[in-house]
Amino acid sequence: DHAFWKTQPVPSFDEMASKERISDGPIKEIEIEKVDKNPSPMYPGFEWVTMDLEDAKQLDEVYDLLTNHYVEDKDATFRFKYSPSFLNWALKAPGWKKEWHVGVRATASGKLVAFISGIPIQLRIRDNVLKSSEVNFLCVHKKLRSKRLAPVLIKEITRRCYVEGTFQAVYTVGSLLPTPVSTCRYFHRALDWEKLYDVGFSPLPHGSTKLRQINRYKLPGTTSTSGLRKMESKDVPPALDLLRRYLERMDMAQVFNQTEFEHWICPKEEPKEQVVWSYVVEDPDTKKITDYFSFYNLESTIIGNKKHDTIKAAYLFYYATEVAFEKDEGKLKTRLNSLMKDALILAKKADFDVFNALTLLDNPLFLEEQRFGAGDGSLHYYMYNYRAAPIAGGIDQRNQA
Ligand code: YNC
Ligand code: MG
């Protein structure tokens, strides 16, 4: 019955399902002077901490907590394994605030047992750009589950956002809560089918053989798009311009400035483990950047497998193409299929086992042809303290980022 969520400024299932037209806007006015200046009480034996992620030791503590206790699939076979480099990238995005990296320690041992984070982003929903917080990495130690600690963490990050004058938030969760503004599905494209089969990720379809499956997912050794090369610093302004125009076609998307684009897509410094891979297409004649795509690296621990301990997954990230503005869906489909085939080839070369994508952006135009299969997971998108008419989901949806 959602004892916690029904007290929060989020739309109910009923109002989101109603036939009445929903007009987009905040649910509750927040008076900043009335926001508590101090954290809410913590359970006895535990204490609030602000994590200092500039300190490699504290970053490692968050890494350890997530590696052992973060999101698993429904059969508890795989668990996300965000690398320290990934956490640096995701949690120290431009404008990041230390106060939004919230931990809970056991007072006696000092052990980190829970975490929640936010980063500031500009989020556009239809015609409104909201100064908001993107909340992520909510995690409670397995031994402290079902004790209503999650609501305490959520209330504390909310207070810390309000104190900074940020009154809206966006977050994604695999489970259904009141009430998604949109829902996507995960799709997976095997790069190393045999490994995925060995670890129980990919089934052997009825009537097929291992050899046939391996052949089905074979890729050429080289890419085919002429002018395709790694993205460099000099490509940032034209690639950002292209992405901005491309995202204008969507109902919901982050608004990027150049610093943010650089951080997310074309980082200046190489971290210890590479997190993001980005490529551009430079037209051989005009030298213009006509397309770009990116994917990031997120491993999963394989829980209790003797032969392999991790799956290396590439996640399709942002991309854009000039062809999108020609209003010719057939042409867009053709172009995206060649770009994404090249992305698969590059990911395979970089030793990834699987390539994942959601049903957002123009992805439904290439998922099938590029041999992605539907996963069993959904990803629900939520807004905190903002009511917005639902954004179409599913395989036909192409209006969200
Ligand atoms: C969840 N993931 O429904 P009701 S995603 C939000 N997001 O409340 P307890 C969640 N709410 O239904 P547990 C949630 N999971 O009674 C549970 N809840 O109203 C709600 N898993 O609390 C739940 N990470 O402490 C229920 O549950 C209440 O001990 C139950 O802890 C939950 O990062 C959790 O999946 C998820 O570590 C911490 O299971 C734990 O089970 C765990 O008894 C593995 O809580 C890791 C995992 C979640 C990944 C993510 C996004 C989080 C968004 C949080 C909401 C942010 C709102 C915006 C705040 C800023 C506002 C401004 C401005
Ligand atoms: Mg709990």
C-alpha cells in the first residue's frame, strides 16, 4: 500500500491513469526558509555521513558497498559492479555537491552500510526546463533490509536538495512505484554468445544449436561507415550542437552545456578503467561531423559461477545523426542500422560480452535488425515533486532520453 510513497509529492497511480488531461507542473511549493537545516534522526547505532569521494579510500567504501549489495536481476544471478572510475564519472559530474553523497555508518564499527546520491542536472520535460537532482545509487546493506531505512535515506537526500534550492528530482527504478512518467524495456545483443550461454544469461533457443547461435551473433572484423573515428576534443562543439538538435525531438531529455557534454561523452582525462567510448563520423568531403555515438562500460558480477566472474557489458549511451532531420524514417532507419552495427563491432573489439540498449530515443528502429533480444527487465522513469503527462513507452516510443 506504499505507506511511504503515499506521503510524498508524487502522482498517484489513479491520477496518472485518468482520462483527464494532466498539465505539467510542480506538485508542492517548497519554502526554502522552512526546510530543516539539520539531518533527520538516524536509527540508534547508526549515523549520517557525507562521503568525500575525492578521497580514494571513501570512494572505495562506496564501491565495496555497491559491489556487494547493489542491484541484482530477479534470479540473483548477476549484480551490477560499478567501477571506481565509473563512480567518479557518475557522481562527480559538473556542478556535483559533496552534500549530495550521503552515507550511513554503523557507529561502533564505522562500516558504511547505506548510501544515496544526487547530482544536479537541467532536465527538460516538453517545454519546461527544470533545475533538478538526478538521484541514484540508493543502497542498503543486505543485513539491514526491510527495516524502513530506504525512506529515511530518501527523505534526507530530499532535504539536502531542498536546502540547495532544488525542488524537483528524476530517478529510475526497476520496480513499479507511484507513478512512472515513462517506462522502457532493456534489450540485449550478444557479442560473445557462448560466454553468455555458459553463465546463464542467454538461453539456447528451442530447436537451435550452439553453433547456429554463435554464427547468428558473428560480426565483421571492421566497421563500414566511411569517416568513422574516435571522438576528439575538437569534435565537442559540433557533436554537442548535433545532440542538442537531436534531443529537441524528444519529450524528456537532459539539457547539456559544453562542460557537461565533455564530461559525459568526451572526458579530457583517461581514468584507470575506461568508462565511455565515443565515435564521430566526419564527412570525408565537407569535414563536417554528421553523426556520433557513444557507449559506456558497466560490468556485472556473476554470482557463484565457477568459470567466469564478470560480464562486460556495453550500454548504448547518447548518439545523434543529421539524417534524423530529413524527416525520412526509412533513411533514418538505414543510417542508424549501419551506425549501430559499427558500434557493435567496436564494442566487440573492446572485449565486451554484450551490448545493451533501452527502448528510448530512436532505438526501436534498429533493435530487431541488429539482433537485440528483449530482456526481462523494465526501467521506470520517475519525477519527484513534478506532475507530467505520461510519456509514451514501449517499443514504439521515441521521445525520451
Ligand atoms: C527504490 N529503489 O517501495 P512504500 S534505484 C524508491 N526507489 O516504500 P525499506 C524504494 N523507493 O512502498 P529495503 C526503492 N526500493 O512502503 C524500495 N523503495 O511506500 C521503497 N536494494 O523501505 C519501498 N537500489 O528500507 C517502500 O526497503 C520502502 O530495505 C521500503 O531498501 C530498499 O538508486 C533498497 O535496488 C532499494 O539496497 C535500498 O532493497 C534495498 O529493501 C537495496 O524497508 C538493492 O522503500 C539495490 C537497489 C535501488 C536502485 C535508485 C534510485 C532511487 C530513487 C529513490 C527516490 C528518490 C526520490 C527523489 C529524492 C530527491 C527529491 C528532491 C528534490
Ligand atoms: Mg531497511
